[in-house]
Amino acid sequence: MSSFQPSSSFIMSPHNYHFGSSTSGSFHASDDSFSATLDVGAYAPEDLKVSVVGRHIVIEAKHPEKADELGLIERSFTRKFVLPKNADPESVSSNLSSDGLLTVQVLPPKPKEVSPSRTIPIKIVTGETPNGTEKKN
């Protein structure tokens, strides 16, 4: 089974996209961040699920059969996005607006604050030599 890997120029710039037959939206990704907005107005909040599975962000939606102007309809979709290579899977977040737009984001990692100087504590070890073996008397 092959895995779709879009070119880096495709990933790096924002795109508007039609996500299948019933959802549209936009997305942007880089090596350390990601943002996708999908129109999921046909689904109630309880019909939606966002998860991280391995190195993929998985968005699932399914609503039960219901009546519309043409009769009965049941909709569902699963959309998977590759998690950016430098992104922390724990940093994935999602928001659903009142007008049915689901936004899934991975923010770039915050740079670690580097202290201009710090003191390194010296651990006192008794009964051992510097290489970790026990001293013999």
C-alpha cells in the first residue's frame, strides 16, 4: 500500500481544497506546524472526532441517517493528514466554530529559553571511583 506524500512546495504554501464530496476547506503545513480548516456544517459536534494515530492527524465525521429535501441521507468521511516531522503529537488542538468550521492546528514548538549562564551542581558520590566502580580499601 503506497502512502501519498505531496511535494514540499505543495505542503509549504497554503491551499484551498475540496476534501471529498461533502467537505471543503483549506490547509497549510510546514516541517513544524500545521493548520487545516474544514467545513463540517453538515455534522453535529458529537458526530466529529479528531485524533492522532501514529504520525497522522485523523479527522472523522459520521452522522446517522436523517431526512433532507431529497429523502434520507447518511454521511461520513475520514481525512488523514501527515503530522509535520518536527511537531509534537501532544500539541494538536481543534476548534469548532458556530458556523460549522472545524480548525485543527499544530503550533510550532516554542524555542527553549537559553540562560546566559548557569551553575552546574556537583554531586558528591562516596565509595565509588569516577568511573562508577566501587573503591577497594
